[in-house]
Amino acid sequence: MAEEVISAIEVYLTVENAAEAIAFYEKAFGAKVAYKELTADGARVQHASLSAFGGNFMLSDYFPDYLTDVAPRSSPDEKGSMAVQINLNSPLEVDGAIARAAAAGAVVTAPATDTFWVMRYGRVRDPFGYVWAFSAPLPLGL
């Protein structure tokens, strides 16, 4: 029997105040903490793995003494952004995901809309500067 393969690509976010970020992702995306390890003093998140939307992502607090090339964004408008793409099954799920994230404190940067590429698509920026894009196929024949 074949062994389960871990996803080839998995997002790892570095943030200021990972405990606050985890609470946000739980509220905004319904994320569940699969694993969380704190520093010895319990003050920061050394590593966490969360599941949401049928996938996983990881995060930690910023440790400048060890991780100099993965610093968190200093402002939401900083250049060099990346977007985390979440592919959903229905247009209503896109609308719901964006509404839930906005209610939790995310900023809607692209309201959900039906696109020319036959997808319902929209984006939010979370309080930690990361962009989350949501899309779902539109029914054919519209």
C-alpha cells in the first residue's frame, strides 16, 4: 500500500505575535491547530501547523537571531508580497470565506466577483500583511 505523500508545496508564515495570528486564523478561516510548540519560556510560538480549507499551513514568531531571510512584513503595503491561494468548491464558499475573514479583522482588497476566467474570485489582507485569495468555479452556461 502506498504511503501518504505530504503536499509538495506548503506555506510557512513568519509573523510578529504568532499567538495572535493563530487566534485570527481560527476565527477568520476556521483553522484548527494540528501542532504548536512554544519557546522554553512560553512567550513565543516556535512552530505551529494549522489546517484550514482542506490543507495545511505553518507559522511561527519571528526569530531575528536565526531567521534573517524570512522576516515578517513591516507594513501591509510593503513590496514583495505573496498571496496564498485557496481553491474552494462553490461561489458561495468564496463569499462566505471573505465575509468571515473581514468580520475577524481582515481588509477586503478585492471584493468577490465573477471573473472573465469563469471563477468567483476575491482577496483579503490579514492583520499580519499576508494576502489570501479565494476562488471557485462558476457554473457553466452563465
